[in-house]
Amino acid sequence: MRFEDTRWSVVLRAGSADDTAREAMESLCKSYWPSLYSFLRARGYSKDDASDLLQGFFLALLEKEWVSRARPEAGRFRTFLLTALIRYISNDSAKNRALKRGGKIGFVFIDSDDAEHLHQRIPSNTQSPEEIFDRQWAHGILQRALDLLGQSYREAGKVELFEELSPLMAAPGMESGYLAASKKLGMTLGAIRVAAHRMRARYRETISFIVAETVESLDDVEDEIRYLIQALGGQSGRNV
């Protein structure tokens, strides 16, 4: 898809009143759930309370059309979303903390156990809830990009190639890994290097595609990717 088809597209659809709004909101919910969940956990909420609060929060975003107030020129969507969540838990904390799992709120199914697992993997030296949110947001972008990339390779009948080379994208130049992959797949070492280079390029393109959904311009995409790398401490994102 062209950049013009995707920039700010998910946000705009989620804030619209047509039938695509719920689907777009569900996409946003799945993308931002782990980062917002970890933010709430870092703020002291229990696993169950964090899950219930987020279900209520995303439902309120849709029903009260809060997302329609988001504007690209006013800042990043992730900032808008975090600010909206802080206001939500401040204004409605007593009511929402009383919600029980499996109660009335069931906007979209999210695996809370998976979100908790991701939260527990956060390094202990990460300081503030805001830093935790940024880190989880960045990891979420990379994971979504990897999932989409894997799907494209599966559809092309190249599952084994993806499974062998995707772990090497974070460490280019690992000759031992390339050599092992060439032997397992019956490909020359040169062909493996080319395939790895192409996969890494498509991975970067997919990350840019995802980031473009919630920014206003191409310049913003580059800025957002730089921020993503910074949020990861310049480590996991060094090859983005």
C-alpha cells in the first residue's frame, strides 16, 4: 500500500461514525494494549484491574468518540492515547476498579496473561511508568511488523526460510547463522545472504508502514522510528 493510503488512517477510521470505526478501534486496542497495560501495572494496578480498566477505556474511546478529537498536528497518537488513559483513570477510577473480570465490559478479547508476561520481561532498571509505556509501545511495533512479515512469507510458501532467517535480523553478519541456514535449507551461502538482506529490508518497510498509520507525514515516520529506537535503549532497535 502507498503511504498516502495509510497515514493516520487507523486513527481517522476509529474516530469516525461509520461501520469501520469498531474494527479500526479493535486494531488500535490490540496494538496499544500491552504498552497501556504495563503503564497501569507500573502505576500500581493489579493484573485484573488493569485489564478491566483498559476494556472500559477502549469502549469509552469508541462510544464517546474521543478518538475523533485526536489531531496529527497536535502530537503523536501514542501521546494522545496515554493522556486520555490518565484522565480516564483519574475521573472514573472508583467506578472502573469495581468492575470484575467477565463483567459487562468485553469490547475486545485480549490475552491478559500474554500482556502480563510481556510486562514481567521489562528490565528492572526501567524507571517511570511513562518510560515503560514507551518501551512496550516500541516492542509492540516490532512484534507486529514481524508478525505481518511472517504472514507474507507463509502466504508465499516460504515458512522455513522465514523461521531460519528472522532470528538473524537482529544480528546481521552472523556468518555461523547464515551457514547453518544454508545447510538446513539447501541453499548457497550467497543466496542466504541475499535472502536475509531482502528480509531485513522488508522488515524495515513493514515497521515504517505500521508507524505511518498514526503519524501525519513521511518526516514524522522517520522521527517516530528514531524515537522507537531511543525507547528501546538503542539496543533491540539498532537494526530497524
